[in-house]
Amino acid sequence: MTLTFLYRTALVVSLAAPVCLNAQSNPIAVQIFPAKASITIGSTVAFTPLVSYTTNKAVTWLVNGVVGGNQTVGTIAGGFYQAPAALPNPVTVSVQAQSQQNPTIISSASPVTLSNTTPMISSFSPNPISYGPFALTVSGSGFVPGAQVMYGATSLTTTFVSSTKLTAVGTASPVVGAIMPLTVVNPGAAPLTSAVVGAPLQEGNALVSYASAFHFLEQATFGPTPDAVDHLQQIGFPQWFAEQVGEPVSQYTANAPGIGTLQSDFFFNALSGLDQLRQRVGLALANIFVISAYKNYQPAQFEPYLQTIQADALGNFYNLMTDITLSPSMGLYLDLANDVKGMNGSLPNENYAREVMQLFATGPILLNPDGTPQLDDSGNTIPVYGETTIQNFARAFTGWTYPIQPGSPAQGIDSPYFVGPMVAWEAYHDTGAKTLLNGAQLPAGQTAEADTQAALQNVFNHPNVGPFVSSQLIQHLVTSNPSPGYVQRVTQVFNDDGTGTRGNLLAVVEAILLDPEARQSDNPATWIPTGGRLREPVLFLSSVLRNLNAVASNPNFLVGPSALMGQSLFYPQSVAGYYPPTYPLPCFGSLLGPEFNTLNSSSALSRVNWADAVSWGQASTSGITVDLSLFTALAADPTGNALLQAVSNAFMAGQMPQAMQSAIAGAIAASLHTPAIRVSSAVYLTASSGLYQVQR
């Protein structure tokens, strides 16, 4: 009976207490929300516990099973999880809540995936960075252990100091635009990179300012490159001239298959040759002492002449005159080769006799030492020579024939051959007496060589040569409208280089490039309103490409764009060259603008179209490689300032006028667009602008 009673009692109790039965089948449950989270290091996320089936809602928080967590995996209190200062390994941690009533009851884990913060650069020092080894301090926020300072695409050796400070070491070299993109990259599965900051670069031991070196090289070379600007800053002007004289002469292809090969040689030498001064002066002299492939159409007729110009460009003007006179290339072009003395009342050919005075040395009218015309009592110009003088010079130059080809006998009328100077055949030389400039007399009975040398000395010593040649060299190198004072100062050097030597071209070129009027271009505040010159097509091409540090191949095809721009290299239309020195600036009759003779609506459009092609990286079709990647990296700068300043540095010595900066900045900001499009817009608008196309 007792057993039965107990059983029944238990049964009754069980049936009468369903709550107790539920408690046994529904134990305490703990959940937390959110079920997962992703946050950056150092930040917080709030978790909310949900405790069921008990009135005791208190929980204990755990991170990776550790009560309250720790500095490695993060800490948690009151449901607020605080991420650690550095990424743990692995980067995902588990947050759980544990019932304080029943510690065996623990929630499912809520994974929290941690990532680094996006770093931010607020400043760096030194600013600017000097070329060579440097130690950099970068300040900002969000830096983490393992963060890397990126100098362009180079990861610098970086030391983590704190979340707001990094130090790094590296080496700086000249680059296009003189600005490097600087970023900080925080490590992680998906590394985070700061916004780009432009880091200006400079020569720390400069003897010459960046702007002065840049503008000087625009006048003295085929365009400034980053390395060339920095080198000049380091060594100064006197040493630069000394180095240029010692550079090996750039060569042209011997036995070239066509004139196109020589044209390709020219652009390759202009873009990459070390003898920049000699080449630039040689281009100017070749536009004074002109021959043309329209007549000298075979490479064998043209290449030796180019070598002669190159070799003599920094020598003495008299030697240049002599070598040009006896050049078989000039002999063919102006009919001096195989020109014989007059017979039966005929006269020898006058072409060379006329041009050696009119275009090469004296000019047609008497000049003052400052290049202004001398006037007679009636206010008229005074001719240097007349027809009789030309005839006498023509007689003095007779009897020259082509060099003797190997294996051929000497004869009075040799077949065209262009290796070496022409040779005299005395039987064809006019031995009569002759009257030259200023009444100078050549006695009868002299040889062809004696008469020719005396005639050239007569021209060389004429007082017109200094101002006439100096004016044209100034026009080709610096400005189309030099002041009379500028011309006179250079003329004085032509007449006497300080050692008693006349015609020292190196001294003349130094005087031209270092004259105060030339160096006024270094500072916009001292720019001369009528100063500067239009970049003729070959110089427009070369300067844009050298500004961008382009790499040229050989062969290249830059002669095509040059011709479309109005200057078909080696094919001047006449003995006056690609453009006459007296060509007036259109719409400004009192000013000269020789290079504007190449400019018309078609050639002007070709200029801007070519600039557009370069800005889109399409110059490779001409055998040129242009790398705009640094500009593209700088274009990621959200302010746009870094790109704009780099373009200004690369093309305008950092002196882009404010109005132009604002216009280009507006165009860049208005684009929808990728960094590459912003770069292309900035480069195109700068290179095609009138302010750039006119060299200051």
C-alpha cells in the first residue's frame, strides 16, 4: 500500500506542476546580436544579449573564450567590444555571452572580422625632399604596425612609431614634374591605402634655381629633361658649357638608304644625344647656311654636310665659312662645284657668291653694331655690295670641283662625290685681279685656294658679320625681337672673345644665353612682353617629349608630324631656309616672328592634334615611348593640386599663370573620370596652349 501511495503522489504532483516540467525541457538560453560584425582596429561595436527562460539576465562577456578579452584580441565590457590597436592573427575573433546564473550556458559565437583603418597623411618632413638619400617623417592618423610608406611605386624602409607617426628612409632621383606621389599602406588581406599626397622634390645643393635651369635649357638644348635640369643646378653654367664642348658629336648614318634615315637620326640625336648645345646651335646654323634635300636628294649628298655643321657649330665662324664653302654638298646646292672661269665674255655662276654675303655672313645692308640699319643722309639704307662685287666674288670662287673618288684620276670636272672637301683645278680658276668688299683688292695670278681664302677673310672681317650673325643666333635660341643693346653686347663678343679672337662661336653662344635679356625669361615678373619665340615644329616636338622624359627609338617617324606642322626637316623650300629671319609677326607689323611663317590653320591644328595624341600615350606610333604613370598616380590626389603642379613643373618651370591653373583645374574637376583622363586633359591643355608653344 505504501508503494502504491507514493507512486500516485508523484503522479499527481507531476500532473499538477506543468511549469516545473517546462523548466526541465526549456533550460536557460543566451543569444547575442548582431550575429556577426566587421570593424576596423581601434573601433567599437555594441552587442546586445538576449537571455531567455530566466529572470536573471546578467551575462559575462568573452572574446575568443577569454573573459573580458585582452589587448591582443580586443576587450569587451557591458556589451561594447573594443577592437585591439593592431590586427590579431587570425583577423576574425569570436564574441560570446555567458549566463551568470548558469555559466554552462554560453551563446553561439558572433564572429567579428577586423581590418586595418584607412591611414591618412596630414604632413611629412622634410618638405620638399632633396635628391639623394633621405629620412622622412610622416604624420597623420590610422597608422598600424607593419604600415609602409610608399614613394611612388617604391616601398620605403618604414618604422612604426605610433598610430600618428611613421619614419622611413629612401633615395630620391629627378622625375618628370619634380613631384612624387606619397602614400601609406596599412597591411591586411585587403591592404588599405591613404589618399595620395604630392611630395615636391628639389636639388638640395643647387647653384642655379630650378626655373633658371629650366628656361636656360629651353634655349640651349632641345628641351629640359628632369636629369638635365638637376645636373645644371648642381654644376652651374660655366661647368655646363665646358662639359658640352667635351661631349662626343652625335652622328648621322653613313651610307644611309634614304633621307628618311637621316631625319630619324636627327630626332633620335635631339631627344637622347648628350651634345645638346652643339646640336641646338647646329640647327640654327643649318637654317643660315642652307642646303635642301629638294636638290641634294641623295643621302650621300646630305649626310656629310650635317656632319660638317655639327663639327663646326661651337668652333670659329671663319672655319665654318671655309668648310661650308668647300663642302661638295654646298657645291652642288649653290652650283660652286665645277664652276669655271668665264670664257668668251661669259661670267661664272653667282649663286654662292651672292648668298655667302646676303644670307650667310653680312646681309644686304650696312648695320650698326647693334643690328640696326645704317642710313645715309637721305635716310635710306646703304647696301653692303653691288652686282659688280658679286661678280668679283664669283670669279674668286671659280676652279673648285668635287673630291676625287678613290681610284679615279684628277680632272677639272670631277663626277659628284661628297667625301672630303672640294679640290681646286687651277686651269678653271679666274686668275685676274678682283675687287671685294670695302674696295679690298685681290692681285692677279693667285691660285683658287689663295683667292678663296682671301675672299672669305674679306667677308669674315666685314663689320656687318658680327651683328648679322649674332642677331640670327639670338633669334634661333632666345627671342625673335632682341633689343639693340642685346645684339650689340653679343656683337662685341663676336668681334673679340676677350682673347683677341674674332668669330669664336662658343663664346658668342655663351654671351647669347647668359645675357641679362635672355635670363629675364627665368622669372615671370621680368618677362619681356615682346620676348620669346614660337617653338618651330621640330623644337615643339622635341621639347614636349623631353619635358616628359620620352624614350626615342631609331628609326622613329617624327618627321611626319613635323612636316604636318609646317617644317619638313631637311627640305627647306629655298636657300632662305624654313623661314626668313625678317618675317613679320602677323598682325604686329613692327615685331618679327620668323617661326610664324610655318604656322597656318592647318599646321596649327596639327600641333594640337599631336599634343592630344601624346597626352593619350599614342606617341609610340612615332617610335617614341612616353610614360605618364607618375602623373596618373598624382591624379588620385583628391585636391587635384599635385597633378597640376607636376604638369606646371614639367612644362613651365613651375610658373604656370594662375588663370591658366584655374582653367585647367576646372577642366580636370569637371571630368567624370578616371585619373588617366585627368592626366590626359592636363597634359593636352598645357602642351597645346599658346603660352607653352611660345618659348619664353
